Amino acid sequence: MEAEALNHLPESWKDGLLGKTVVPVTAGMSGASVFRVTAANGIEHYLKIGTGNAADLINREVERTAWLASAGIRVPTIVARFATERVAAVAMTALGGQSAERIGEADWRPGVAAIARAFRQLHALPLATCPFDETLVVRMARAHDLVRADAVDPADFDERNVGMTAKDLYHRLAASVPAHEDCVVTHGDATFSNLIMGDDGQIGFVDCSHCGKADRYVDLALLAGEIGDRLRPEACRAFVDAYGDLRWCESKAEFYRDLYEFF
């Protein structure tokens, strides 16, 4: 699959890969082929290639990553992009540092505090300046389309939803929509794998194709859930405290974690 994806590139891009080490990356955007490209001088960048729906995601990632960079958020720099009606590709710099997945139980406090600060900064961006809509109406419509297309695999559901069909879960969500959206600028796919902790201890964001206006719990629910799973309950409390000015609502968090099952 990876070699076939490289064939979609224009000749000028293929020529640019000559003499470089191109290694497939298994983790990354769903449906896209992702490669780590290393030049002889050791400088790395990432290359993403997609067709169909994956091409749409790449185009969205390019637009939203560029917008976040213009707003002062730490994200990769877009080096080059290529797009036709059916194929999209982007080359972007690697963010220096390590994945937040490296945060461990032995010394989790600095990492959890850094994540809370980074999302507080992101969520504080002026909402009116964000051109991307990821509100509940948009996300529920996207989930509905995926259910109709039979494009959701219940085998991937969290333990809480084991045994449910995608249709059943969608109907449960539709019947329990929160009464109020506290909209901010969100990342939209806030897993540890999409957070890079730099050598300065600050967090950068990758895989930003779902960035947009949405309830802050789109991010916070995922983060708190992963912190709880990876670390310990007190780490969740520390995260919420470090984020600040928030009365935690677990029922709202559960709703947004369930909605994430469709993405």
C-alpha cells in the first residue's frame, strides 16, 4: 500500500525523495499513507498521501494547520502540498521532541501540567477568528453519514460500548445531546499520539484536520479519559485543576467520548 501511495506523487516530488530515507509510519491519519523522510544531513520531515476521503482529510489538515500556525500555536510547518481532484499530499516539518505517549506513571506531573496549559492556550484563541466549524450539528451529521454508509466498525468501540451497534450508539447520542455548547477553538482529535512534548517542556499539536469551533469537551473528554487510563485518577484531577476555571461534568465528557467513536 505504501509503495503504491508514492506512485501518486508528481515526478518532481519523487525526484525530491531520491537519496533520502523514506520509512512508512504505521500510526497516523486514518486512510492516509504516512512516511518519515530523512535527508543525508539528518533533517526529517513527514509526508502524507491520501486518495478519496483521506485526500479530503489531508486538505483539511493543511488548511487548519496553517491557520493554527498563524494564530501562534505550535504546529508543523507546511513545506509543500499537492492536490488534484482525487489525490492530496503534504510535506511538513517534524516537531522536535517526543510523543506525549512517553509520559509515564513515575513522573507524570510536568507532562500533565504542560498538556493542560497547551489546551488552555488553544481554547483561549478568539473564537470569531476561527473559520472552521466542528460544532455538534456538524459532528453529529458526520456521524450519521458514517452510520448510513456502514463505515463504522463496532469492534473498535471502547469497553463501555462493547456489544452496541453503530446505529444504536448513534441513537443513544441523539437522545442525550447536551443542552449547551461551550464553544472554543478545539484541536478535535486530542489524543496523546497527536501531542508532541518539546525539549522545552511545551506541547505542540499534530494531525489537526478536525480543528475548529466546538465544545471544549471535544478535547477535554478525550484527554481526561486517556490520562485516567494511562496514569492514575489523581492525574485526572491534576489535569482539570491545571486547566483551571472548570467545573467538571462527567456526563458531558462521556457523551463526547462516545461521539469520538465515529471518528
